[in-house]
Amino acid sequence: MHISQSIEAPLTASDTAILSGSLSTQNGNGGGSINFALRRVTSAKGWGELEFGAGDLQGPLFGLKLFRNLTPRCFVTTNCALQFSSRGIRPGLTTVLARNLDKNTVGYLQWRWGIQSAMNTSIVRDTKTSHFTVALQLGIPHSFALISYQHKFQDDDQTRVKGSLKAGFFGTVVEYGAERKISRHSVLGAAVSVGVPQGVSLKVKLNRASQTYFFPIHLTDQLLPSAVFYATVGPLVAYFAMHRLIIKPYLRAQKEKELEKQRESTATDILQKKQEAEAAVRLMQESVRRIIEAEESRMGLIIVNAWYGKFVNDKSRKSEKVKVIDVTVPLQCLVKDSKLILTEASKAGLPGFYDPCVGEEKNLKVLYQFRGVLHQVMALDSEALRIPKQSHRIDTDG
């Protein structure tokens, strides 16, 4: 198991303090470390960072990290470190040269000396819907080639599915998994690793704000189909059960709690806006009467009924009917030359309107008559609306 956390605290406009720590355990043995870093932005092109660390697995660590933009599309990062251990002082140097190949693609060239010396080159392409990486490393003790692909679904939970193939002197590893946002600040992920000679393992990771919890579970040293099956199906069943029985009810309760607080804090403001809207509607009455007379004379646009707010089912309508308001008069007042045009903005800001259910999704439902024929439409709160339209016509043939 591995747990880590980091906190950044701005000290001045150019100085930031970073405190991080980690705990690890494996086969009954464990340890931890704590690091403190001070970062200073030296110019618009670069920054430097001093790092001090200590732990029971490794001795004290002193490091210096530098970042510099060489050109608008190229930058370099250098990290020097001195690791104190029972074997003496172990120096280390890591240099990374990166270049933006295009808007979504970056190429990296890394040289690492001292602690796990290696030469690594990689290309990373990151778009709105995918993340692709190809890398090649030559080093001591690990040399390998890696190809990885991650698909990002455009949903509210920010679901990602990923797979990778890694082959080198240590063997071959195939890894696949997924991650999903389970709350505002938490992301849960799981990956199955199948390789030779590593066997089969399941890795579960939870990110919450600046905290990371990592749980690697080694199932078997052999490639057993049953182990692969249980490693794949087990987390899926556990996740859907947990999501349905724990996460979803918890999020629903949290949302209701937040909405209740929001209603209490805005109750006075809502009452004031309601009074202002009612006063505006009274002032509109004469104008609306003239508009209706003009529209009736040309068989134009007449708003029969219009409602704004959160529409609920019949069973709960009695207890929640206050969540919709009658906006027939304000909408008729906006009719000009037998047309009504609303832009992409919340309808709560229109004259004669107010928000009857703060923090909840709202719709505008309109029943209108045009050329003597009834039409009906329902639009989202921030959706643009233009009436009349042939598609809104109510078919009364049947």
C-alpha cells in the first residue's frame, strides 16, 4: 500500500512552499518520508526549487530543480540530488528537454545519471478525447519500450479507459484499467496488470484533492485465466454495488443539503425578486392587452400558457408546485411582429421572471397559438428559443 499527500502554500507573489509526505508498506515492511521544497519564480521564463527530505527507508535528501523556457515551444528541466544512505552519498542528475511538436503533442528527451541511470525518449499526444504515449528507454537496470492509450469519455463523471503494452529485458506487461470521478474532489481508478514473469496483479488508486491512496494487490505469479477474470470482474461488481448503495445516496444527500443551505441563504433575495417580478407583471397588463389585440387581428402569436421552473411528476406536484411560476404575461409582452426570440441565457433575468428553485435545473414550457393552431415547446433554462416553429405544432388529427 502507498499513501501520499502534498500541500502548496503561496508565501509571496513569486515564492511557494511545498510540503509532501508518503507512507509505503509491502510484505509486512514499511516506511515513510517527508519532503519540504521552496520554489521561486525567477522570471517569466523560469523558476527554481530547493528540496529537503528525510525518511526511514532512505537517508536525508538535498535537491535542486531548475526550469527554463528556451523558446516559446521548447523548455528544459534539470534536477540535481544528493541522497545520503548507509552506503554513502549517492549523487543523481536528471535532465529533461521537451518540445511542443504541435498544439496537442509534446516530445521529451530525458537523461538520468547516478540513481537508476537511463536515457529515455517519449512522445505524448493529449487531446480532449484521448491520451497517447509511446516511449523507449535504455538504462540500468531497466530497458523497455512502452505504448499506452487512454480514451476520455465526455460525461459528467470524466470516465477514462486506458490500456498499455510494456516490453523490455524484465519481460512483457499488458495493463488495462479505468478511472472515474466519484465526487467533486475524488477520482477512483483500477488497473489489471498481466505480465511475464510478474504474473497478475490488481492496482486500485484513489485520488482525493492532494491525497493519493495506492493499493497494489498481487494475485498470482502465474498467468492464470481465473486470476485475470476475477481481477477484472471483481472491481467492476464492487464499484457498481458501492456506487448504487453508498456513493449515489451520499451525493444525493449532499446535494439536497447544499440546496437547502442555498435556499435559506437566498430566501430574502428570492422574496424580493418575486415582489419585483409581480410588480413588473402588473405594469405589463395594459401593454399585453394591446399586443394580444394586435396579434388576434392578424391571427398571430398568442401565448396561451407559459410556466418556468422545475417540472415534477404528478405524485409530487402538490408538494412542489411552488417550483414553477406562471410567466404567460411576461412572455406575451416580449412578442413583436408575431415572433418571440430568447437568447442563450438564463430566463430568470427576464422582466417579470424570477428563480423559483435556486440551484436546480429549470425549464420553460410554452403553450401558444399561431394561425389559429396550438403549438407547444419545452426549452432548457439557458437554451435559445425562437417561436413560432412548425416543429412545435400539436398534431390533433388523431
